[in-house]
Amino acid sequence: RYENEKVKVVEKIIDLAVGESGVVIGTIYKEQMQKPSVLDKFAHEFDDVAVEEKLDTAKNYCSDSDKLILEDVSGRMTLCNLGSEVIDSVVTGIVVAVKGILNEDGEFSVDKDGICFPNPPPQRALKLDSMASTGDLPNSKFVALVSGLGIGGKSADPLKLQLLSDYLTGHIAGSHQQLQRSIVRLLSVGNNLAEQFLPTDDASDPVLQDDQNRLVGPIRQLDLFLAEIATSIPVDVMPGNSDSMCTKTWPQQPIKRILLPQSSRCRNTFRSVTNPYEFTIGEAEVSFLGHSGQAISDLRQYTKGKSTIELLKSTIDWRHLCPTAPDTLPCFPLTEYDPFTLDKELPHVYFCGNQEKFETVRYQPLGSAESAVRIISVPDFDKTGTIVLVDINSPTLETFTFSFDS
């Protein structure tokens, strides 16, 4: 953005002089008084009511007192002269370039439109020779995205799950058979099980047989469900926030195959994968990247006025899937590299599971004249009965929905 302007790029914050104008690169820290502290969990033992209310009722921690701080290896400084819409739209962990002037109070007064995000990474061109025209169903190939199966939950509908299985395996006749035959892969985007809880918080207490059956039963049901589909089409299954078979720390590791013995017998068509997950498919080499929704749920607590699609757009512009990790989203301590940055290439399809409703848009990132990303909000199947179909042979990667009503 500043290539055509005569501005000084200051390498370190500590090198800025009062009254000096320039551009500084650093990481944003968003100071929010309403944000719960890690120490609150310990304070909970001494002040049950106050802490419980703060942790449970505050679904969004934005307030008028929020402020942004820019920091680098040399120091930090408060950013001022920013509107509330700017402060409400960003979160901790974003790398930005800021243009402005250091005032006498030691605060950096930001120019209008003075915050600049990194340019997007390059995007690999699709092999258009192998792609069909939009709406050309005989030549279309679809990837089916489903999230939030919620098996084992009180609201789970076994008939709806059976309809989905019968459809994907070709056991339902009708006008949609051509569409079903065009599905080349199913991706389950997390929250395959409803959240399960042990009857006691004490790990040393024995678990009764009835409680064992209650906890293990949904896993067996999921295993049979996935195995039945994997006999017909390839299936990838990602873990999610409510899947008790694996840790919730990002990046979530694949569900252990020993827990899904029936599905694991389909060695060529069943894969247990990570969350987030990235893969390439089809002759056009369409790249997919997405996660089960925890990052968006976390961003929603620290921003204001943004929909799921808008938050997904922001993470592309920020070049980071979850900038709030590890501040408020738990992740493994990685010192050599950050696996959540978009530093290699831009995906063709960017998806997020377990959302309230289906949304999609074809987005051209800031600073890119040629790249375009198909962004998809995948709805919760347990609540909506809807799956998403992405046509990987369409030049614009057209997206459709298919609903199952028991």
C-alpha cells in the first residue's frame, strides 16, 4: 500500500522518535478489560459467584474501553486515533504495518486507513482443461461437506443419519441419483459426537458399566455409520470440539483408528485426519483448507458485528487461521514454525464447520487481482439436516446444499 508514498519504515519500535512519522511493523495485542484471565480459574475457588458469572454470561468481551497495542522484539506502544469499528474488527496476534506519528504521550497516532495487512500468498492456477461448465451435471464432481453429526446427543435423529447414509451409498432411488453418483468424497468436519461428560470430576473414581456403555455407544455408532459410507465413496473424518476421543488442543490430532475398527478396515477409502485439514483433489487439483469452527467461535468473542463469512474473510486477509492461539484458543507449544499461517499458497476452497447456517461467497483477497477463494460456512447437520456439495469441476467452484428431513 505504501510503495508509492515517501514514508520511512522504522525497523524497531524503540527506534521511533517523538514527532517522527513512519511505518512500523509489529504484532497487535488487544487489551480488553472484559476478557477473562487465566487466573480467574484459580480465583474461582475463592469467589464462586463473581468468576462464574464472568466466565459463563460474557459471550462477547468487546467494550468501549478496548485499546490496541503494537509490539515487536524491542518494545510496545499504544495505538491511538482509531475508530471503534477498527478496534472491534481485529484481535490479538495479527501482524500489521501501521502508518502514523509518535506523539509526546508515547502513543502512536495512526493515520486514516493507516493499518495495512500482509499481501496474500500466491494461488496455484486451476487446470481449467479438466473443468466442466457451470451446471453441467454429467461432468460435475462433488465433494460433500457435513459437520456436527452430533451422534449420541439428546437431539440426534437416527432416521436423519440413516437417510444421509442411504443417499451417499446409492440406496435411495429418485431424481437425485445422478447427483449422488457425482459425489467423489465425503468430509466430516468435526463434532461427529455430541459432547460427553464423565459422571464425576475425580479421575480416580471408577466408571460404572452403564456409564461406560453411555460413553462408548456413540463411538460405535459413528464407526458403523462411517464404515457403511466408506464402502461406497472415500471418507475423511476430522475431529471437533465435542469429539471426546481426542484432545481439544490445536492442531487436533486424528481420531485413533483403533477407536473406529470397522471404518479402519476400509484402508483405501477411509482416512482419519487432523483439524485443521488441507488436501487437494480432482484432475483440476482443487485445494481445500478448513477447520471445525473453534477458531471462528473464539474470534466471535473478541470482535463485534462480524458474521461467519466476514470472520473467514478476515483470517484470509490476516494470513492466519487462528491468530488468537495460544492466547485464548489452546494450541500445542510450537517453537520452530506456526502451522496456522497462510504462507505457502492460498486455497481454492476455504471452509469452516459447525455453523448456524449455510453461507458461501467467492472472495478476492485484499491486494490480489487474480486470486479468488470459495469460502463456505458448513451448517450443523444435527440442527439443520443440511450437507454442502462443492463442484470441483466448476470453474467458479459452485456450491449447493442438500437437506435431509426425517
